[in-house]
Amino acid sequence: MAKTSQAAGLHRASLDKLHDLDAALELMYYGWRGMTLEADEYLAEQGLSRPHHRILYVVARRPDIAIGSLLEVLGISKQALSRPLNLLVERKLVTSKRSPAQHRSKLLRLTAAGQRIEQRASDHERNVMRQAFDRVGASGAAAWMAVMAAIADQN
């Protein structure tokens, strides 16, 4: 039986615009979905999801990051981190060891298997970004980076 959903056939251009910035919001939503689609499919094949990838992504770039620092970078609560991080440790994708300097603190690091999964999932996203930047050229890519930096700076 074919998969169907309520949103089948829904295209971003088919939504009513209730505000002058709705088109920009829709591009953010649909752009994010387009960028993460293949990565999310790959992660699902691994029994993982977007929160797992966010953790893997940060830990790959900050080996031996303390859990408290990871919470700050991700901007989430301990409760939101607990389940996905425990699964990654259980599946031996992330190691957790006590900090020699602060015994109450745990340091996180990717295993080789965690590095492979993070790299493949991120490669899917980088490929989408590379294709989009190639389509819009250097000035379009620079403009996108400037807008995204301005939005990120709101944090």
C-alpha cells in the first residue's frame, strides 16, 4: 500500500500568506526539511534521529566536551539530552568518562562508529548546501550566510 499523508501534494507556494514575512518563514521551514531529508533517512536506517545527529555533530567538533557545555551549545535541558545521549552511549557511538580535573563532570567523545555515522549524516547535508550554493553563486551564498548569522546572533 502506498504511503499517504495529509500533506501529500502540499507545496510551499500553495500556502496562504498571512504576513509579508511568511514567504521567508516558509523557505526556512521547507529549506531545513530539504537539507535534512536524506540525512534523516540515513539516521532512521541506523535507528537514530535528528537529536542524535545534533549531539554527534557537536561532540565530533569538540572532543572531550563536558555534558554541561554540550547542553549550552545545543540550548536544551538535561532532560531533553538524557534519552538521546544515553542511547548513543549504549550503542557505543559516544564514550563518557569522568573528567580528571572535575570528578563530577563527564567528558564525551565519539567512537570510530560514531564518527562514521556523524560524517555520513553531515555529508548528506553538506551536499545539499554545496549544490544550493553552486546554484546561487558566491554572492548568494554570502548573502545567505549573512542572514543566517544575523538570525543565529539572536541567541
